[in-house]
Amino acid sequence: MAGKKDKSVVAVISGLTNNQAAQISKDIMKSKQKNAPYGRGTVASGFTSSVCSLLQKGNKSIGG
């Protein structure tokens, strides 16, 4: 029997150029497709100052 699908991965990597951010996003998408083709995922990149809003986009904020 396969394991329960109740895990998620969240990574924040800062101090990148536009090209580095694009390459890392591309690599993450390739790895997701290879390892979890039926998994759902979102990749977002933006300014370091907007990390909080990137993580909360589309989700209700929990806590203060």
C-alpha cells in the first residue's frame, strides 16, 4: 500500500537574480513532474519584500 499523501514542501530562497530565480523555478517544476506527476503545486517568485504575500496568496491568513 502506498504512503499517505499528507505532506507538503515549502521553500524560500532569497538573494537571487531574475535568471537564477527562473532557473530554480524551472528545476522545481521538472522535479515535481518527475517525482509526483499527479501532485498539485504552485511555484511563485517575486521580490524578497513580498515573500509573505506570495506564501499567503489565495489562502486565508492564520494568526496575527
